[in-house]
Amino acid sequence: MGRADPLTAYGPAGFKAMPESIIKAWQIDIDARAQRLQHADVYRVDACEFTAGTIYRDHNITITLFPVHHQKAE
């Protein structure tokens, strides 16, 4: 995969549980790959949770998080 460090992912409150659950679901596959050529560290995720508002600003860009309601398609 070419990545040595954990993937950093961002989401709303409660987001940290999602990558933890996905990794737990795939743990058997991850362990099998780690025993062969691939390193287990590439499967780590640093999940960061944020609330609505501006999270980053410099002279070129502002990043603002806001809630979005995802309705089921009917």
C-alpha cells in the first residue's frame, strides 16, 4: 500500500467507533496478511472527531464543518 503511518480520518462525534468496528470485523484477514508480506501497521486508523464550526484557517483556505442530514432514498 505504500503507507507506513496510520491513516488519519475525520468525522462527527461517534466516528471513532466506525474504523474500530471495521478493523474488528476484518481482524482475521488483517492477521493473515500481517503474517505474510504486508505489515499490520498500514491497517491502523487515527480517527478524529469534530463538532460543527471552523477547524482550520490560513491565508488561502478555511475549512468549516457543518451537520448534513442524509435522508434515505425512496
